[in-house]
Amino acid sequence: MDSLRGGERHGLVSIASTLRPTAVTVDLAAIRHNIGLFRDTVGEGVEVMAVVKANAYGHGAAVVGRQALEAGARWLGVATAEEGSALRQAGIEAPILILGQSTPDQIVLALEQGLDITVFDLGTLDTVVGCATKTGRKAGVHVKIDSGMGRVGMAPEAFDERWLKALDHPGIHWHGLMSHLAESDAPDDTFTRVQLARFLDVIEFIRIRRPLPPYLHLANSAAVLRYPGTHFNLVRVGLGLYGAKPFADAQGLWPALSWTSQVVYVKAVPAGFWVGYGRTYRTEAPAKLAAVPVGYADGYRRGLSNLAEVIIRGRRYPVVGRISMDQITVAVPPQDPVAVGDTVTLMGVDGDQSVSVDELAEKLGTISYEVLTGISERVPRRYVDTEILRGI
Ligand SMILES: *Cc1c(COP(=O)(O)O)cnc(C)c1O
């Protein structure tokens, strides 16, 4: 019985998942290129934090994190202590900031793993101090101001003398003051300017009383590209690191992720043939139907039913009928040479056709962030380096 548990069983699982033709491929050269673009944009004296929360927006946090650091990012940003801890287990020693709030247990983990903590209420800061005192480790903290996001963070006017006193505790390394923009991707800059002014007020309050903490940071990807005044000396880059556009006319980024599968079955059907659950699609003319082993359990969302297109042999074809948990059906004109084994591009480039993450997001009525982070764990991630490929 025991031999059916442990290693053997895990071995089988991992073999099975990599044999499946459905996979995400991440181009490490694109990650480096995008970091380079952001570094050139901010220039000397401003550091880049690569935001690799949510498994690097679905791209694989440890691999992408390492690549971003190699390309010159100085920090990594995560959402939770657990995500940061996983990066430490993978051998990454760079500074890591937990961007979300931390519970007392997560604060213990953060201190053990040397992760910086975001704080925005004095109670949490107390917990951090207590934990630092108990363990004898210093806690790196960044104070978060709500300059207009209206989510976590303290009101600018709530940052007062009590905070300065509490941050002076010998168990604390006060590393940063930060805030987050609500509308840096919108065409209208009015509210971003309001947020910047509120953030500057807090900086001024500190500056006239004591030395500033070493890092001031406000900008996400969109703000880095659109508002140099928000750079301060550290910027937090997520979406753009992956080459997705932070706003419609963003230039020069390379999409890092492609998502492909294979045609596993083709059959010729007559006109008037129904396809899929609920019979939502009926062929108007004789057609070939190609089955592709990807579905909503992979994150190829059911909302794309009868809306998405895929690329096979450099041509676009519609996804017809309902998307199932594990399969989709693609309609092909009878004369087109689509065959079993053909590569199916769900997202990415094939020949002169491409399907962008934004195209899928728009069809779903959502944003690229949700599409990328929605690609499920069942889909294996593979890594290529097109710079090395080009060199061969
Ligand atoms: C996720 C996140 C970012 C990255 O935002 P992008 O728009 O993906 O660049 C930056 N800052 C904070 C606080 C975040 O939570």
C-alpha cells in the first residue's frame, strides 16, 4: 500500500501532466526585455520591484523572479508571507516586500524568512514590534498610505507623531513609505494628481521631523510609463513585466506568455449539426470539427464560448459551442488542412496571426490580469529563451 502513496504516485502525476499537450510557455527573454524597458524608463537612481504575486500572474514566481533580478530588478513584491517564503525556499535572497496585510502568524513567518511587511495600522505595527522583540530579528516595514485607492492603507492625516515614535523602535527597520494608484491606467490624470499630492503631503510631514525612510514608492506599471513624477526611488512593476499592456497604446513590451494545445480529433460533419452542452451552436454548412483538450478547468473560461478564436496553421478559427471543463471544439471549413497533432494557439502568435491576452479579456468583459492569473495549476508551465534560440 505504502508504495502507492509517496514518490511513485507523485511521479505518475507529474509525468501525466507534462505529457498533456496543453501548456503555457514563458519566454524568459521577454521578461528580461520588459525589465530593461522599465529600467530605461525610470533611469539611474530608481529601483525596480518585480511584482510576482499570484505565481507571477500565472507565469511561475520563482523562475520569473530570478530572471527579473538577473535583468536588474532589485526587489520582488508578493501578496502574502507564504508567497514570499516560497521564493526564499527557491533560494532567492533579494529583498521581498509583502504588499498585502499580514496576520500575526504571517508576521512570524515574514520575520523568519526575512520578508518586508506592509503596515497601515498601529495594532499591526505593535504585533510586528512584539514579534521582533521575541525573536531578536529586526522587521523591515513599509508604511502604506491610502491616498485614494480606498482599500487598505491609512488616511494621510492618520500618519502622525505616534507613528514616527512607534517606527523608531529598535526592532524595526523602517524601509519605506508607499501608496497605490487607483487610476493610473485611465486617460484622465486628474485623480492620479490628487493621489500624488496627498502622498507628497505625508512625505513633507515626515521630512520636516526626521530623515525619510530609504524607499518612497507609488507607481505601478501604468504609472511608470505615464507619470515620471510618481517614480520616487522605487517602482512596482507587475503587468508590464509580463509584457501585457497596462493601457491600450503602451509601446515596446514583449508578451512573455503563450498558451497552446493540440488538435486531438477531427471529424467531418454536415450542415445543421449541433455542438456541445446546451446545443448553443449549429453548423450552417458542412464543416470539420476539431477537438482541443483545454477547458474552463484550465482557466480557458466558459464565458469565451462561441466568442473566442484560436490559431491553427497560421489561421484563425472560431471556438464553437459551449466550452466544457476539459475540452473545446473549433469549427474549420472542410477544405482547410487542419489535422490531428496540429498546434492550437489559444494565446500568442502563430504566423502573422496573434491572440493577445487583451483580446480574451475584452471578450470576457474583464481585464488581462484576471485572464492571466486564471490559468489554472493544471496547465504545465514551460520556459524558453528566445534569445538563446535566436543565437543557435
Ligand atoms: C499588484 C500590485 C502592483 C503591480 O501593479 P501592475 O498594475 O500589475 O503593475 C503594484 N503595487 C501594488 C501594491 C500591487 O498590489
